[in-house]
Amino acid sequence: MITISSEIIRYLITGIFNTLVGYGTFFVFYRFVNLSPELSNAIGYGIGLISAFILNRLFVFKRTIFSFGAFLRFVLSFIISFILNLAILYYFHRSLHVIPEIAQIAAMIAYTIIFYLLNKYFVWKHK
């Protein structure tokens, strides 16, 4: 029997919230403001960064005390995950000619997995 830890469930709940904010922002800026998919993506992820840090710190990994070191590790982990996201979006859209709205979904899946692993083993492992 496969069991999913409560931490992963909390991370997924947080991720759903941040995904709605990030993808909604991406969609609005791409469709209605006519920005490039890449720039729209960057704006979407940028808006969710602070809320993601707070939710991951308090709700997912249950750290009540603010740590500047953890914040820096979080931002570095975000940058690494975002670069992976952007590379996948670019490759799917520009090379495989997948529409940006679908390419971004594949990119978000990769981002979610790598960002969780970095958070668990790099950002929040320090107490």
C-alpha cells in the first residue's frame, strides 16, 4: 500500500493555491496583455514567490521562526526550479510547437517536483 505523507499533502495544497495564482497570472498576461509566454510566466511565478515562502514555512514544513538563511535557500531553490520550468516551456513551445497554455502545464509539473525536493532536503532541513 502506498501512503502519502501529510507533508506532501500540505505541499500539494499549497501548490494548488500557488498554481492557481501563477497560472492565472500567466494566462491573463499572455492572453489579455499580449506579453510573451516567457515573460508572462516570469510575472506569474514572481507574484507567487512570497506567498509560497510563507505557506511553505508555516503550513508545509511548520517552521515558525523566520530565518534569513532559509529565505535565501528558498529563493535559490525557486530560481533553480524556475529555470527548469522556463527551459521546458521554451522547448515545448518553440521546438515542439505545443501551445503555451499546454506547454506551461508540463513545465509546472517538473517545477513542482524539483521545488519540493529542494525545499525538503535543502531549504527546510536546517533548524
